[in-house]
Amino acid sequence: MVKISAVIITFNEERNIVRCLQSLEGVADEIVVVDSFSTDATESLCQPFRVRFIKHPFEGYIQQKSWAAEQAAHDYILSLDADEALSEKLRKSVFDIKNNWQADGYSFSRLNNYMGRWIKHSGWYPDVKLRLWNRCKGDWGGNNPHDKVIMQPGSRISRIDGDLLHYSYFSVHQHLNQINKFTDISSQEALGRGKKSSLFMAILKGIWKFKRDYFFKLGFLDGSAGFLVCYFSAHTTFIKYLKMRELKKAVK
């Protein structure tokens, strides 16, 4: 049986952290929480659990998660965000893998909860994530804030049953704040990679994003929550390109 280190990064996650930690009990052999100096009750809520709590300055999602994985005692990493939790079916799948580890990495679906409703369409499901892997074969990469585990060429990846439950947004206000935060990061990253932007591009990409998610990806089947998800996803795309345009003008 292999030993698994569960790794979580946190900042002011008192609303979510207990649910996340409870889902890892009996599955993880070690839980490492890397916290970027929370000012709420995150640390005290971790204390009743078997957690190694480490404070580390936040330098970006990819950088923080990569550093956190390096702190684990075991090479087999299970990475969760604080607002995520393993479903019972996924807990069983992970436990079975511990007894018969064969691949280099394992992916599974993420099911998003939006203001109390589980979103089954809208471009938000199955939202496959690779979060269980041998750190000798892969590490965090991607573009902030959209981090992902990138495996070495030739690595074997398997899909397992069960959903990673993601409690995404509790209110429209929270969603709007996150959009503003993430588009600040993603627009700077995209501009740094040489991506182009214009007002026409921002409008076109925003319209296409809504059309794709609401109609082609069946967002309308998620009811009013699906409409909000698709609208805000399109709004995020629109704002990202506007901010890129603004940043490019500022540089000139």
C-alpha cells in the first residue's frame, strides 16, 4: 500500500476547510496545509485534525501549490483546494488505488456547487482534474490563476470514478469579487505571453463563450443557476480581454 500526502493551500478559508479535511480522513496518510497568513479562524479550525500547518508567502497559485507539494513527506500527492471535498465514491476510488497503484497520475471529475445548486452542464461538468499523482512524474504548471498538474512525457494517466465536490460560490457578490481578482491575474499573464486583444475581440469572445456554454453545452438545463454561470463566464472572458487592452495601452 502506498502512502498519500494530501496537500491544501489556504487563505481565509474558515467557511470551507473543515469540510475539506473531514473528507480526507481515512484516505490521506498525511495532510499538509500551506497557508498564506490567514487572518480568520483557518488555523484554529485545522488544529483538531491531523494536519501539518505551514505558513508561506503567496507568490501565485502555481508557485504556492508547487512549493506545497515539495513539503509533503510522501511522493504520492493528492491536491485539493480548501473549497473542495472528496465525494464518498471518490474516497473509495482513492482508497482502492492506495492498495493497487499502477498509473503515474489519476484524474477525476469535479462537480461544482453554485449558490446551493449542483451544476451538471454549462461547461462546468465533468470539469476533469488531475489531482492525484506521483510527484516524481509531474508538477504544477499552466497559467495563473488556471493551474494544472503537468505530467512528464510518457506518463500513464488513468481516470477514476467519483466526483471532487467543489463549493464554488455562495453569492453573486463573491462571484463578482473573484472575477475581478482572477481577471487581474489572467490578463497580465496573457499579455506577458504575447496574446492580443481589442474591443471587438472582447465582445466577440464574450458572446461566443455565452452561446457555447448556455446552448451547446446545455447550460439552460441547469435552470436559473445555469444562466448565471454562463453569463458570468462570458463576462469573465469579456473583462479579461478589456483588461488586456487597457494594460497594453498603459505599457505603450
